[in-house]
Amino acid sequence: MRTEHSEDGLYLDDLAVGQRFETATYTVSAEQIKAYAREFDPQPFHLDEEAARASLFEGLAASGWHTAAITMRLLVERGIPAGGLIGAGAEIAWPRPTRPGDTLRVHGEIVEISPSRSRPDRGLVVVRNETRNQRGEVVQAFTGKLIVFRRPGAAA
């Protein structure tokens, strides 16, 4: 997604429906899974390997919110709209767990762009992202609506 943008990020004018992008990768460790869980989602299948084996997950699994946080980091590192990643709604699903040792990458596609009629300096962009592990399996599917600004002086 980091194409034809200014130093301060991408503008609505830089984006097109069908545009695809990939992020760098991030490898998750058991220690990171447990640390995140201790702080934010202290459930046994995120904290204790024995309890996790006896759970629905049949092994240590990262919190879905941990996977979402990693996804956000990868997206920000890839290149963000000018003004930041400003969410205006989303749908999220975790079809399979993120495991220790998984290497994650986000694959995204812009599926809709709607310039605002009432605020010509911005628009709404719908992006479909899949966070996949090293085997190409989707561990998170996320469709987000983002407020994206036009390049200064380019408002229609």
C-alpha cells in the first residue's frame, strides 16, 4: 500500500478499488502469547500449555485480540493514510488460532471507496484484510471502514 504517497502517508487520491498489498512478517512466540494474555486476556488456553491442550484449542493459542494487535502493527509499519488509521467500523473473525512459532503476514485489498458528499476533504475506504500464518492459513479476517483524507487542495 506504500505507493505514491507523501511523507505523511497515503491520501484518498492515492487509492483505488482492487488495489492489493502485503505487509512484512511477524513471528509470535509462546512467551509473547502468555505475556499478552496475562495483561489483557487471562484465560487458561492463552496462559497455560497443559490447560490449553485440554481445551477446545488443543494447544496454546494467542488471544484473537493479540492477533488483532499484531495485525495493526504490521499495517502501520506498511504505510498508513495521512492522519492515521482512523476506524469507522469493522467486522472481525478468527477462523483458526494463532500458535507459538506462527509467522504472520497481512494480505489486504481495497474493496470500496466512497468520497464524502458532506465533507469533501475525506472519504470512506473499505479494506478487507486477511492475516495469514506461514502455511497461508487465515488466522484473522478483518473488514474495516477507514476515514481517509484527500490530499490538501484536492477536494472535489
